[in-house]
Amino acid sequence: MKFKDYYTTMGVPEDASADEIKKAYRTLARRYHPDINKDQGADEQFKELGEAYEVLKDPAKRAEYDQIRKYGATSGGDFKPPPGWHSGADFSGGGYTTADPAEFSDFFETLFGQRAARKPYEGPGRAPFAIRGEDVHYRIPVTLEEAYNGSTRGISLQTHRFDKEGRGIPETKTLNVKIPKGVIDGQKIRLRGQGGAGFGGAPNGDLYLEVELDPHPRFSVDGRDVTLVLPVAPWEAALGASVKVPTLGAAVNLTIPPNARAGQKLRLKGRGLPGKANGDQYVVLQIVLPPVDSAEDRSLMEAMRQQMPFNPRETLGV
């Protein structure tokens, strides 16, 4: 009995991920299904493909097959189970959807037991061929204002549909997407049924839009919290003040305490992005010196130097 290399049948490497195996199956199944491909040999190729996929799609069965593949295939291509080998795989309730289990090979039988142990094949002839559409993932740029207020955005994306022969035909899809209030960077918006087209009456896949917040000229964002760098005059920092501060909503009054320091962080609770628990807004103080453009300005600075001895480098010991 010849050894069957299911990885070669699927056209994937032995370290292929589950998604890569699924994608390969979708592509090849449409290519070789006898209802679509009338070429000689397509039916046999479809059977081989269905058998390979039934094994490789299941982690436990794939792991057992990998062991047999490693130790049970001779150099001549014949299959000989290693000493003491016994299949632990169980194909009962396997949920076959694309091939008749009765058509699987003797090699499959040797690995995974008797056909009687499997889920009975229901219905006459070949099972209807249907594949759910692939899920599609896109990134969508969102402004911070849209994330705060919510919005509706029109988008266009490239997708495809299938003709009756199973060929994929590219098309452009235009959608109005509702951006929920309070979305954060990296959050995914799911649109059911707006992904890849299903085949054979199967449903479409879903569209996942990953939010990518645009950089903002004023605010930086961390989750639902936002941070604003606020310029303040030296006397506002020294004496304290009440100043207007922009937020994602309306401007609010912020109290700056006396003797505030450059880089000091003040908190406006609940003024970040909305959610089950609203984020906060943090205000970082940045002390800005006024320009010294006239003789009067210089005289005032000189008076401050004389009247307020201050060494900003004292903590450095110099």
C-alpha cells in the first residue's frame, strides 16, 4: 500500500497553519469539484483533496498522521506502520461536508479505523459542495473625534463573487459603516455576511474592520485615556490659576495649584473616550517663558533676578 502525503496533496508545507490549510482547501476544492471541473481526473483529485483535508484540519488527527508520516513511510513510498503502532483517532461524528467517507482510501482506513465507526454518509450520491465565504480583514483609519462621537463612514473595498463555474470575479463593494461611539485603537468592528462570497449556497464570510486611530495634533491616546500637553505661563504655575482646557467634548476649567512644576500631570476624570468606564484626560503642564523683546521686558526680568534668588541647578550640586 502506497503512503499518501496529504501535505503534497494540499500543496502546503508540513508546518502550515490551520488557516493556510483551510485557504488551500477552499481554492483547490473549487478548482477540482466535479460539478465545476469536467476534466478527466478532476473527480479523483477532489476525492484525494477531501481525504487530505479531513485529516489535516483536525489537530489530533493531524498530530497522529505526522507521527506516522515520520516513522511509517519507507523510502520506496510504501506504507508500513511502525512496530506497536495503534491508531487512537476517532472519526465518529466527523461532520463530513464535502466528500463521501466511503470513498476514502485504504491508507486512510489503515490509519483511522473502520468506516462503520464513522458518521454515516447521509443522502444519495455525493454530498452537496458548499463552502462558507472567507472572513475578510481590513484596517480602517478613524479620527479621534469620530471615536469620541461615533460616526457613519462610507468605504469601498475589493472583493469577489463566484460565477456558476466557480471562478472568482473581482468586484468593488461599497458599504456604509457605523463607527460606534468609544471605539479604541485596535478594536475590531464585525460586519456579518460582508466578507468573502460563499459558494454553493453557503453563507458569506464576515468583514472585520480593525480601527486604526489617526494621530491627533493635540491629544495622545492610551486605550481610552487621552493626554494633552498644556502650555502655562510662569506666573500661572507659580501663583496658581484657573484656565480653560480643551477636551474631546467642550472646553472645561482646570485649576492649576500654586507652585506647580513643569511636567506635572493633572487629571480630568471621565474626559477621555467613552465606554462602560469612561477614560480620563491627563493634562501635562509645560511652562512657557514669555518673549523678552523690549527694554521694559528686560528690566522686569532683571528685577526678578535681583529680588528672587533662585538656582535651578542646586539639586545637581553646582
